Amino acid sequence: MAQLLVRNLENNVKAKLQCRAKRNGRSMEEEVREILRDATKSEGKHKGGGLGTEISTLFREHGLKQGEEIPELRDIRVEIPDFDE
């Protein structure tokens, strides 16, 4: 396993990490590992879908079924309203 040394960490950041680790019942070292795991979960997993596809994927387990994807809106021109009229 790899090791990582972090230098010049602000004291308040370390204190917050210690509090968070205690709250989660972990050592500070394990807490930092978990934070890094969470931060890198989605790296390299971009599926290339648009916003509608990503939203439907997020909510699929909460009601959207296969085939109910939100359609992609492309090449739509938006007129900027003139509020000075």
C-alpha cells in the first residue's frame, strides 16, 4: 500500500479532522483515508451522457425506470429578456 505525507496542514484543519474522526468512531488516519476514497470514487467513471442522462441515473432507483430517461435538450437558443422595457 502507498503512503502519503501531508505537510503544512493548518492547525484548524487538523482539529476539524480529529473531531470528524471521533464523531465517526475512527482514527484520524482512517478518517483521512475515507475522505480520500470518497473524493476519488467518481474519477474516471464519466459515462459521457448529458445532464438529463445523469439526472435520470441518479433518480432511477427512486422511481425512474429504464426507458423513462429525461430527454437531452440540444441546440436550443435562449432569448435574454430585456427588463428595461
